[in-house]
Amino acid sequence: MLADHAKHDATRAPRWPDGHRSCVALAFDLDGPTGDAMLNGSIWSNPSYFTLGSYGPWRALGRLLDMLDQCRVPATFFVPAWVIENWPRQCAAIVERGHEIAYHGYRHEAFWTLDADGQREVMARCVDVFDRFLGMRPVGFRTPSGDWGPDTIRVLMEAGVRYSSSMRGDDRPYLLHAEGFAEPMVEIPGRWELDDYASLAYHRNPDFPASLDRIASYDTTFDNWRREFDGSHRDGLCLTTLFHPKVSGKPGRIPLLEKLIDHMQAQGNVWFATCRDVAQWWRANDASVSTQEPSV
């Protein structure tokens, strides 16, 4: 299913609303301190790692929301439910300020390591948290591990998910069909090149070789992102980011995001949309260009 989706005409650009040339769906993973260290319990003996993650919802998120307001662009935030439980006011601000919030596991689980029942348990917990704290049920999901198992699509659709932004196999949305569901799921794939971890995440370990740069130059980082957008815009594609507030939502890095958005807006022909709006529009209007997937 995942490896055989590109059967549509690769030379034909998608059609976007109102004649826009390309689409940009800005997306942020508000992971907080969730992830492997929380899942294995080691984070509770590592305060520095916990506070590094907490910086995302506690400090960086508000700064990012202000920047998005100033630039007048929407965004999607994929949020582990544990983060919502612990920073409910900050997460509620995402919706209050006109952005989309979507599922990202409970504590950033690797879905491909869980059987169907394990995945259902995670999603049930997520549905409950979003309902209790935000009074809503999202329709979007980004798998925390960047991959999923053979049961995942069915589990997600049972939970009311109608689009995913988890895979890496294209630069256009495409359709995924699951047996027993008449309506397909839309996949909005991202790419590692638009993941701020690849350029800006500092790691103390491993520290070999000793001379290795821990982060990339900010100028080089911006140039890389700009070139990715320019290619996507030239070919009329859909660009989705995998940015993280705790990585790029810092005072010296926010200007990189502002500069990137300014460059995109200067083209004058870009559809800025939430992932939810991209998925809804693609399913309703562009199925003739996207792939009709075989059942799984």
C-alpha cells in the first residue's frame, strides 16, 4: 500500500484553490518532553531533558502564535495528549487563535511497535483528553515515530481520523483506502528536509568527532528551507513542515521562520492552509489527480 501509491501522472501538477500555484501547510509538532525518555521512564531522573522539552509548550508556543498572527498565516499543531493534560491553557490558545490542533499520540509512542489493541488504547486515551480539555475531536494525525504498522490506518479511521501527515513518499497529497471504509484517508506527506531537528537540534551525545558541528549555520538552514520551497512552488506542489516549537521557537530562530514565510508570501500565489483544509479540499476536488489506492 505505502510503496505503491504513485500511479498518477507525475508530470501533472495538482490544482489548488483559486488558481494558486502551490500549497504550504505549516505544521508544528508540539512534543514537549514526551518521547522515548518518557516512555522508558528515564526522563524522571534527567531534569535538564525534561525542561528542554517543556520549553516548547511553556515558552516557545506563545512566541510562535504571535509570529503566525503577525504573518497572518494558519498552521497545524500535532500535539501528544499528555502535553494537553499538562499545559491545557497553552494548548487551548492554539484553537482560540484560529489554528488547527491534531493528534500526535499520547506520549509520542512508536505506533509501528504496538499491535492493533495497543494502538486503539493510545487513540482512545487521546480522544478522551482532547474532548475533556478542549471539547473537540480532531480529524488529523501525525504518527510520532514517522512510521506506522499494518493496522494503523484502520485504528485511526475508527477513531475518526480522516487525514494523516506521517509518510515521506511524495510531495503531493494522496489517498489511502482501508477495507470497510468507503471514504479514503488523505495522506499529506512531509520530508526530513523541512524538519528543524535536522539542522537546529543540539545534542551533547554522541560527542565524536570532537570537532563536529552540533547545529547548522542559520544562514545555511534558511537557504536550505528556501530552496525546498522554491522547488515546490515552481512545480506546483504541497509543502508541509515538521517544525518543533522547542527547537525553532527560540528568540534567535523565530526570525528564520519569519524570513521563510516572508519569502513564501512574496511569491504572491501560495495557498497557505491548515492540514485539515488541505485534506478536505484534496478529497473533494482533486481525486482525479491523486492516487486511488488499492484496499488494505
